[in-house]
Amino acid sequence: MSGKDNWTKDEILAIYNKPMMELLYEAATVHRKNHNPNQVQVSTLLSIKTGGCPEDCGYCPQAARYHTDIEGNDLMSVRQVKAQALRAKASGSSRVCMGAAWRNVKDGQEFDNVLEMVRTINKLDMEVCCTLGMITENQAQRLAEAGLYAYNHNLDTSEDYYKDVISTRAFQDRLDTIGNVRKTNVTVCSGGIIGMGEQLEDRAGMLVALTRLSPQPESTPINALVPVEGTPMGDIEKVTIWEMIRMVATTRIVLPDTQVRLSAGRTEMSREGQAMCFFAGANSIFAGDKLLTTPNPDVHEDMKMFELLGLEPMKPFVKKEQPETVEAQHSKYKEQGEKPKWSRPGHTIERNLEAKAKAKI
């Protein structure tokens, strides 16, 4: 059962701006009604291909056009990914999320290798999630056959503010990719980032867009921008813990059934701040020392925090049963060598151009 799908921006802003104690009480009540408040899913995020992305996302250190200290690497091997997944499982993770710095998936050997990674991790009885950029319906079907549990494709922000963050793709491309995933049995993970210079109306606008997806996302990451020097947003002031708590609580109220993921920015949060986010409805974290390229708390520190708070890591496949894996040779969906026309809106974003010019110097 999904939550209400006709929220307005004003209604969501009214929730976001409630007195903090009222907001926390309401969010915690919704959370307890729909979830076990003492269980939090631990996921591990692996950057299987880092850097060199052709997009111009203003927040991202992996964009090839900006000068950051990110070390790029080619696609990891299936063997390397399996070793990392086993390590993640041993430390309490029930989900592995694999991210590749691609604009969109291209059929060929690299995608075939990713499909093999999905098969390998699913056979370890762990949930597998991928974030690989835009994908076609056929590519989504091939991922589903391999045993993919979830596909992550964040809306990032509101449709209105999106054009101030990214000029190399359109908001509609995000919706189209999510639509392609929805034609399979793969669950959708979609959320966004706060602290990119947006207004509160944009935070509400992003939540409106998420609530109107049909069905609503099974999981929603809420990220705090981690400003990285060299990116267009490298000097933006970080959001406060109170903004994160408000955003988590509001997300929990308007998306009652979704898993709300407390994602990037946790290194800046105290244990007390994170505890309030869990109370307000966050029931998933990413473990491991890095989130793709930005720092993240140590997994042992997280386990100490769980112990203090009486939280337990969620087992895999609690919300939905484990998908079956179809081996490559038995696959019904074959490579089509598609060349989809994902949009390039063509407008310019001043701060993105300035960061690109600085990188050249």
C-alpha cells in the first residue's frame, strides 16, 4: 500500500515547518505504524567504476570536466566485487549497491560484466542495487533477470531547481528511467540531496514528485551535500543536522511505506543527531569508509552506535522476496545495441562553467 499521491507543495511545507517536537512525534508515529522502529538496514555502496563521467552535475566530484582529487578507475572485476560483497556481508550489510560513473548504460562487455556482478551477489543471499545512469526497458529487464533487487535513480531535487544543478540531462530523463525500471520486478530507490542552494520549496517539490511516482519508491535516500573542492558547489555552506532531521521526518510522513535512507553527510552528524533521524523514520544507512567518493563513518563505529541505541541490522529480503537469477545463457532478453536519445537540454549554468574553466587552468 502506498501513501497519499496528491500532496501539494504547501501541504508538505506545512509539515516540514511544524514545531520540531510535533514533527518528530508525528513522524515517529507513522514510522512505528509501518516499520519495525528498532531495525535499520545496513547497505554497502561500492564504486565499481569511478570518475570520468561526461555529465555536469554541480555537486559531483566524478564529473570529468571539474578538477577534484578523485582518482578514476576502470570497471572493477567480478572477482573484486565478490570479495567486497563478502566483506560487507561479514560486517552486517544485507544490501550491496554498485555505482558506476556513467551517463547511461551502453550494451557491451562492461554491461555484461555488471550483470555477472549482480548474479554473483544475489547468489550470496544479499540484496543487490545498481546505480548506472539512464537505462532502457530492455537493459532494465536484463538486470531483473540477473537478480537485481533495486535500481537507484535519484531525482536529486525539484523539477524547478534541477536546471540550476545539471544541464546535460533533463528531469524527464530521470522519470523515464524510473518508468523503464517499473516495467520489471525490480524495486525503485529514488531520493535526492539537500544543501545545494535550493529553497525549502524545492525540497517540498522533490517530495511531491516522489509521492506522485506510481507506485511510490520502495526506498528514498536523503543525502546532505558534501561540498567537494573543485566542483561548482564546493564552497556551499553545509546543511545543519536540524535540516536533515526535518527532511527525514517529512519524508517519513509523506512516504509512509518507503525505506528512508540516511545517506551522504553522516560523517558530519553526531550520534545524537543520527539517533534523532532514526527516531524520525530513517531505517537504512550506508556502511563503509566511503560513499562512492565522499567520506563515511567506519562500520565498527556504526555497530557501536547500533548497540547503544538498541538497533539491529535488518535481514535481507524482509520487504520483498529474493529475485531469482537467470544465467546469461538462458536469458530471454538479449543485447540490442540500442542508442537511445537521452536529452541534452543545452542551457548553461554559470557556476558549472566557472568550475570547468578553473579546472582547465
